[in-house]
Amino acid sequence: MWLGLWMLSQWAQGQTAAVTLVADSAGWSLMRQGAQHEILGAGAKAHFELLEECGANSIRLWSTNKSALLDSAHQRGMSVMLGLYLRPERTGMNYNDVHAVEGQLAELKQEVLKFKDHPALLLWGIGNELDLKYTNTRVWDAVEELAKFIHEADPNHPTSTVLAGIDPAKIHMVRTRCPNIDVLGVNAYGSIEKLPLNIRRFGWNKPYIVTEWGVNGPFEAPTTSWGAKKEPPGGAKALTRLRRYETIISADSSMCLGSYCFLWGQKQESTATWHGLFLSDGSATDGVDAMHKAWSGEWPTWRAPSIRNIRMNDRGWKVEHILEPGSEVQVDVDLEAVEGDIQWSCALFPESQSKKMGGDRQESLEEIPADFSPVNQKSFVFTTPKKSGAYRVFVKACRDGNHCSSANLPFLVRK
């Protein structure tokens, strides 16, 4: 505690270490406090103790409205990529409106001055996915104005802007319209498989950070004939995370400065379990174990169970499930064995009808009462609703109550 108070007092006295970019024959490096700082990070607002235990050293914040998290990160010796929230065009912002743009930039410049000397600050993230469904390229003028201001007001911290994937046109815009951007941030899910190749092929010649990544997002997922997204089981997602980290992110050491996995928390995005490494009750998932292995090189001593497959009436999660009202259904899972007793739970929800995108807030759904009866340790039966419609059944397997894996299946009730 005394260390944390001392470190915060240094911020109050304006003492902060410069963060610099260095290029040599091996490629790009980020230097902080005189040492190379490979970003082992997560988009996180909670569970910092476990994040530290897993070997992470940085968090990403999308805006400055949770400033206390900077202090929390600093007390654990972690750095912060601090977001400056520029409103995307898709939310109604008009970048032809000079007064709206100037007002927004004036507020953000004050935020820069407020936080530029915080000892946890690593770099600035100017906007998040401003390119998603946009039409007005003047947004890059706003990004550049803010980046130029930061270089003048805060020469100790690099600038970045974050794209929703990359293509030649986006790279061209940032290179030509935003010369004061030092580091490119890329949110990449399915597209991460070719990201190192495309970074070079599309002409980016500065370093980059994978600012969001994980499993393929709902926007990339195969769908049923009624539009429900097919989500891989938790165990399959955990293995995908580990593979992508080891073979893509970590492997591109010459240009990639590191990454922030998404999401060290929980959120509703098509489902309540798609991106989150935690469940809505705060339980850590097998995805947390995968990140522990990625960051530290070792699996944790006590691991969560891991659901590798889920079936309904002996048909897997990749196929469609169309059922009659009031019919009995059996759900089976394949579970990777772990030590300790397993606690099971099941839940039924309506299918999400949200059309929001780009991580915009979605409302959580209300659980539908249903009776689930165990057949054996890995099988359950329940009766489908009598009302026609789209639903989703969730299964959760936990060890010690808070080390869990989940899986779900969408199904359609139709007469």
C-alpha cells in the first residue's frame, strides 16, 4: 500500500518516465523506464489481481471516463493505453459540423493535459473503429489534429488510432492524413490470421499493436436460416486464443509491439459469453487459463474445466436445430477432464435481436424459466417452450464454483 501511495505521489509531483519507439535491425520496440516493454495486455476494467497473476503488464481503456483505473493499474505496475473517445459517424457524429468537431477536440485536449503525466500512461489511443461504416473521411483530420496536439503537449507518449481491421484504403488514409500517428492499432478477430502479412502488403511501415483480438466475432460467425449466430464452445475458443497468440501475435516481433486481448470482463454481444473471458457472475473461464499460458508460458496450477463440444439430440453446434413446441430435448457436452468435482448449470434465453455493431452497448436478455434434468454427468434434458420462436440454451461447467467453461446452442421452435 505504501508503495502505491508513493507512486501516486510522484504523479502529483509531475514525475513521469518517457515512452519511446526504437527501430533497429531487429525491428520496432517500445521502451519504457529504460527497458523494452512488450505489451502483454487486455481490455480490462476489473479482475486486476488475476490479470497480474496471469503475467499481463498492460491494460487498454477506451476512454478517460474511468480515470481511477489508471491508478489501479499503476499500483500493480501495469501500463495503460488510454483511449480518447472520438464519436464515430455511425453514432450520429457529423464531421462536417465544424462547431461539433471543435467542441469535441477541445474537451479531449483538456483530457490529454489532465492525464499526460500519469505514471501508468503508455500511449494514447485516438478513437476506436472510427472507420467502421463511415463515409466522411474528414474524421482523419480530427484524428490528426489531436495527434499533433499530443506531440506538442506530451512528447513523452506515442500516439495511435485504432482501426476495425485493415485494407489498403484505410492504411492509405492514416498514412497520408495522419502523419502524427506513431503506432497503428488494429482490432482483428477472424482477420488476425493474415494480419502480419496484410500490414506489410498494404504499406504500413510503422509499428502496430493488436488492440482487440480473440475468437472470430459474431459479425464473422456462420448463422442459422433464422439468423442466429453459431458460437463455438468455450474450450474451442480458449484453444483458438492460445494458437493465435503464439503463432501470430508473438511471432511478429519485428513490427508488432504486443496486444490487448478482448475482453478481460463480460459483455452482451449477440450472446452473454461470446467475447468475455469472464461470465456474468464474475467467474473466470478457460479462456483466462489460455491467456495465462500465452503470457507466462505455463498453464495455471488449477485450471477450469473446458467444454470442447456441445450437442442437441446428438447433433453438434455447427448444424441447425429446429424443434417442435413442448418436445423433450437432450443436451450433451464433451468436457476436458480436470481435477476436482464439476458443478453444472443450464439456462434458457430468447435469441438476441440486437442489430448493433462495433461493440456498441447491447442490453442483457432475461432468462426464461425452464427445468433441466440431469441424465448423467455430462447430459441434460429439458422441454422446449410451447411458444414458437428463436431461443438459445446455455450450459456451464465449473470447478470450485468460479473456474468455469460455457457453451450454448441456438434453436428454433416451430410447429
